Amino acid sequence: MKAMLYEAPGGPEVLRHVSVPDPVPLARDVVVRVEAAALNRLDVVQRSGWFTLDGFTLPHIAGMDVAGTVAQVGADVTRVQVGDRVVIDPSLAGVPDGCTYVGMGDLYGGLGVIGATVAGGYADLCLAPETHVHPVPDTMDIGKAAAFPTAWLTAWHSLFTVGRLAKGETLMVHAAGSGLSVAALQLAKRTGATVLATAGSEDKCQRALDLGADHVCVNRGTDVAAWAREVTGGEGVDIVFDHVGPALWQASLLSLKPRGRLVYCGNTTGDEATIPSLGYAYHLGLQILGSDAYRPDEFAAAWEHFCAHDFAAVIDSEFALADAAAAQDKLLRSDFFGKILLRP
């Protein structure tokens, strides 16, 4: 099969379109012919060497978000058959015996992730446990399915399991043009929350409004905390959902109402942040909550919810597999709204 592979860290030029051996399934494995794979920022930071997950090795084939058609099944597979359209759960928590990736499910250690620690969807074929493939409805575009796994599961786990978002609460979401924030915005609105969205441009703010955001602001050159308090009548927000990190960290904390929660699941702008005032934070009872890995049972629940409602999996653009370097360059420039897809 063909794959986009890199053997050393570096810029987009280290990606090479090469032939590699086809994956061979064990008894309970499934081989999926990749029809769409969505990009994530982890693809880029691991390629550059800035950050890597425990268990990451070189050479590497990236691609955590994968959807396609079952091409081959192991001898004991019963859940799917050749020809089924499926989306892959990339987290390797809960992998049963009889699969290639059994034993990689430590949520707080070396959690295995398809496309992050083992070979992923930047290829013609992708190997997954049969427990980690889920049927795609006949009416759903396969690209929409590929946009789902990482963004929607991270948002689902962060908002509901960790953040305990409830109907009637107010949520602020940063980087509204990212696939993750697109998911969080829509999930929060479906729950009955009021959503404040910030983004880097007027155009992205308008698109966030089109997706259902109640209030928007350009977060560059704006006092985001003052804006958040203005639109909430001076109260502040119940939750900030953040994957940006230091660039908006202090603004996020200052936007919270008493006993508000800052739920974070990323560090796009750096790895160090400062709490503006410990006294302010503890007197107001502010909670800073790191969002850990989602659990195996959450994927099926979130996927069922996604399929049952008219959510928009916003696709910004599509690239051929051989053009993955150009796709990653677009991601790095933040020149997108939604998800960028590869179509092998």
C-alpha cells in the first residue's frame, strides 16, 4: 500500500509518499480501506518533534481520524464484514485479546492511539481492533465520519464528563474555527447552553454565529474577559473550554463567574501558563480541570448522538494523500475553518 511516512522529525518536507507492507490482521483485527482521514494538530507537533506521546516511535504514519470500508477481517471477527462502511475509534483503551494492539490501554501511562503511537490513516489501509470500528450510516458522507473521532470525543469528554456542562449554563469556546471548537460549540448548544465563541478573525466569528454561537468576538486585540462579562451582564461564564493555552489563559480565568470551571485539553500556543492571582482564584472557588483521555464506552455514546442529530462536521478542504505536506502547512497557518481531510 501507499502511505505518507516520516523517519525523522522536521518540517513538512520529511513526509514521504512511499510503498509499505499492507497490515496483516490478527484474529480480532479489521483492516479498513481508508477513504478519508482528517488532520489534527498532534500530527504536526509530533512530526516537528516539539511534543510526542508516550509510545511514539519512528518511522511513523500519522492520522488519528479514519473512515472507510472494511477490506479484510480476522478469523474471529463477528461485528463487521468486508464491505461495511466504518469509522475508527483511535484510542486503544479496552482492546480485547486477539488483536494486534492489546495491552496499550493505560489511560494514564502509554495509551496507544492509532495514528499517534501506531500506524494511522495517512495510508491506503489502516489496522484496528474490531471493537474499535463503528458502522457509518448509508446516508452519511464518509468525510463527515472522518471528521468525528478526535474532535468530537475530546469535546464530549471535556464538556460533559470533566466539565459537567448542564442546560442553562454559559460556555466560552476559543479558536472557534478549529474542528474541536466546532464540535464543542454544537454539543453545548444541543445541551441547551449559551455559547460565547472567540476567534482570530471576523470571518471565523461570523461562521461561529452561523453554527449557533450566541455571542462572538475577535480575540486578537480585544479584552476577552471584559467582553465576556459584558455579554453575561457582569456575571461571567460557567465554563471556559480551552485548547489554546497561554495566549488566552489569563483571559479565560478572568472570564469565569464564582465557582466557574476552566476545562483545558490542549496547549497550542505553548506549555506554560500563569494564574494571574492565586487569591482571586481561590476566593472565587475557580476550578482548573485538565481533560484526560476519553473512556472506551464514551465513543459509542457520542457517535450515536452524532448520528442521531443534524450536527455539522464542517469540512474546510480536501487534499490527496500525496499532498499531505501541503495540508499540514495549511493547518499550521490556521488558514482553515473546520477539518482538513486527506482522501487516499
